[in-house]
Amino acid sequence: MTKSGIATAVAVALMLGGVSFATQKDQTFTGEITDNQCAKMGSHQAMMKSMNMKTPKECALGCVKGGGKFVLFNAATKTVYQLDDQRKPEQFAAEKVVVIGALNKNTGTIHVTDIKRVP
């Protein structure tokens, strides 16, 4: 394959990947905004103990500051959703929320439209 053929193939793949979010309708997802490490463990308890942190919020923010990513964790279903926006979730760290957005089922990533606290 020529260089231009490879470039064209890459461009088409990127466009199709982007379309997967665009063609999906927004849905609502509930859970806790946390970090990917604690979500894998199912809670903040072990990390809080090992890192001498006092609150789940402090834990989530500390883990993200240390290189983790914000995720939405649904404890009832043990489902972890990646979040494409890493700025909006910060203010909701360790809180129960509803995330509104389109889910890319191939990557498990939600294209975040909005986040709201659960009363």
C-alpha cells in the first residue's frame, strides 16, 4: 500500500470512529464518579487506607492527580464506564450522579453531555 493509501485508510478509520458517538442517542447512566483504580477494586477503602486518605473524594482526586482517570462506577452492576470528558467529573468526585451522554459500546466510553448530582 502506498503512503497516500495508508493515509486515506487512517483518515477513514478516524472518521468512522468519530461517527460512532455522533450516531448514538444520549442516554442516562447512574453511579459514582470515581477513579479507575478504585473502581477496579469496587471501593475506595483499600486505597484510602494505603495512602492515608480520609475521604472518598480526597481519594478519587488524589488517584486522578497521580495519573488515574475519572470513570463512572455503578456498584449495583459492577459496571465501569470510561468518560471522554475528564474536566466535568472533577467537581463530582466520589458523588452519586447521573451522567447523560452517548455510549460507545466498543470502548465502554460515554461521550459526556452533562452530569447531575443525585439528590
